[in-house]
Amino acid sequence: MLVIGNFVATLVTNPIDVVLSKMLTQHPNDVNKVKYKGLIASLKTVYAEEGVWKFASGLHPRFMFNLFGAFMYLFMYNRFIETVNKLNL
């Protein structure tokens, strides 16, 4: 269930991360050349110029990173609960 939830969350939030990366890498000093302004406008621009498949770029590494983080969280949580139970708190 953890893997499915992680995959769904990654699918839903990856387009926002793609747009965020594009917004952060544009040159901020020249206001006339700012291409991505705001979330919705940037989503429309990326879709119009690069297509829907651009939103899937970087999906695999992000999924693997999130999955690793989730497993580490569960591992640490399990160790914490075991330690607390041993101390009889």
C-alpha cells in the first residue's frame, strides 16, 4: 500500500515540480524575458510548448527518492516504537 500511495502522490505532484524547476531556472534579472509567471500560466505554457509528456520527466528518480524516504521513515518509526516498548514507558 505504501508503494501505491507513493506512486499516486508522485504522479499528482510531479507536474508541479516540473513547472517549479522551470520557474526557478529562468533568469530573474530581465523582467521582459520572464517566461513562466504563476503556477497555472506556467502549466499551460509547458503543456502548449512541450506536451503532456514533459510533465512526466524525472518521474522515475523522484519516485525512487520518495520511496526510499518512506522506507527510511517507517524503519526509524519501527525502531523508535521498539525502543519505547523496551523502556516500558
